[in-house]
Amino acid sequence: MRVEPIKVTVYRAPTAGRRYLSKRAAVRAEARALMERKYPTERGDETDGWHHWHWSEDPRLALVYDRLVRMLSRAMATGAKGAANA
């Protein structure tokens, strides 16, 4: 047996800074990274009773995330450059 190099389509999520083997995983990671950039996680401390906040806890922002995933997926299908920056 020997090791053979193969050519595989790999998708890169630039904001997330990683490569993914599936388009869906790359799009979702990119959307998640964009949401984290816009709405950073707030970590609590002992003085406020360890309360924290994450964008996924807000139902409206969860809808924004879903729309962003759709937008990025469609932009990728049409080959649009810089769709995430629009």
C-alpha cells in the first residue's frame, strides 16, 4: 500500500479562518464568525452573578443568523465576490 495525493474541493471560511470539506459547514462557520464579530459574547463575572450573553440566545438574532447562512450560500452559488461585506 502507498499513500496517494488526491484533489479534493475544500471550502474556506475567511472570517472563521478555517477550511471545511463541505460547503454547508463552511457557510455556517462563516455566518457564525460574522455574527460573533458583530455581536461579541459577553462573559459574566462574580459581581453580576456569572450572567453571560450570546447572540444565539436572542430569537431575533437567531433569525438573522439563518438569513445570513442563506445569503452566503446563495452568494457562493452565484460566484459573487465579497458578498459577506455587502
